[in-house]
Amino acid sequence: MSTIEDIDTTEQWLEGTDFSIPSDNNQFADLLCLHDPLYQLLTTFWNLNEYAVAGVALFVSTFVLLGLGTLFQMTNDMNYLIRSIVQAWLVFPVLALLCIRIPREIAILFNTLRPKVLAPLTDIPEDEQMGLRSYEQLVSLLITQTNRIWWSLGAGAILVLYWLYELFIIGFSQSGEGPMTFRLAQLCVYSILIYSALLAVQRFFVAIYYINILFRTFQLKISPLDPDGSAGLG
């Protein structure tokens, strides 16, 4: 039985490599984020759930935007104060919660669908079937595509461009808000959230893509009168 670390290429799965899907949703979510150092730090090293991460985001953003903002007299500006309250108490905690929650929701969805999948459809073109012969192969492809290190590197590259823009286009002391120390603290908070949001969006759309493949490629056990209200898919 192969694990995700043993499988390097899509071709190996399509040749019939047997991959075991973790039944534990947290383990499944971790596989989706193996190359995301921030996710691993928060959920594996510090063992925080999504609500604890949202709390950390609330505390840090409040400290930087409002605490340091008061210290540097930025909160005297009413526009800045209102914007910072909305960001620190609503936007940033919700984004942090979603960034941790999305991989786990993907794991819950695919583990819920597993017993409902019967067999690959036989009346679709071979190129659309992608050579898939089992649900495990589909999930292994999902994990590989979601967990590619290039996603993390791409998000990091965007952050580098963001910092260069702030440094050399806006500038810290010219048109930026506050002194350099405060601006650096702001940029650190924004950078973490931008990085997490980019990867969360990426995971969401990759999951949508493979859900589409699932419904086009496999037969599903549907029970329209099932009491779960979801045709037995809930």
C-alpha cells in the first residue's frame, strides 16, 4: 500500500498504484497542505484548530493595526480607525478561519462521497475519463495537484512583488501611512493573510475541478428519498 510520499507522478497512479485515502479528515487535510509551511506550523506544530487560528489573527491584527496604530497616533484619523477595526475584528479573523477550514471541508466532502462512488462510467470518451479506474486514483490526483510546491512558491513570489511595490512604488516615508516601523508591522500582517488567502483560493478551485471530474467519470449511489435531505450524499 503506497502513501502519498511514495508517489511522485500522475502516471504512477494511472498505472494502478494503490493509494490509501486517510479516513481521518485532519490527516486528509494535512496531506493537501504538506508543502504549505504556514499551515503546517499552525496546525501540526502548534496544533491549532481554525477557531484558534482566527483568534490569533484577531489578536495580532488588533495589536498591530490598533495597538501600534494608537502608539504612532494613526488612530487619530477616523478613516484609518474605522478601516482598521473592520480589518482586525472581521476581515482578518474570517479569512484566517477559512484558510484553515477549506482543506478540512475538502477532506470531509471526499471522505463522505467515498462510500457513494460505485464504478467508473463506461460510456464517456477515454480522454475525458483520464484513465481513472478507482476513486482512490481520483483522490490521489486531487492531493497531488493541491499540494504541489509550486503553489506555495507562486504565492511567495506574489508576496515579493507586493513588498517591492510597497518599498519602491508607494514608499514607506513618502505616501505610506505612518513611520517605517509601523509600515513594516502592517506589511507583515498583510503578507501572511495574502499568502494564506491565495492558497485557500487555489485549493478551493482545484477541489471544484476534481469534483466536476468525479461526477463526470464515476457512477454515484443516489437515494432521492434519503432522510439526510441530500439524496444520500450528505
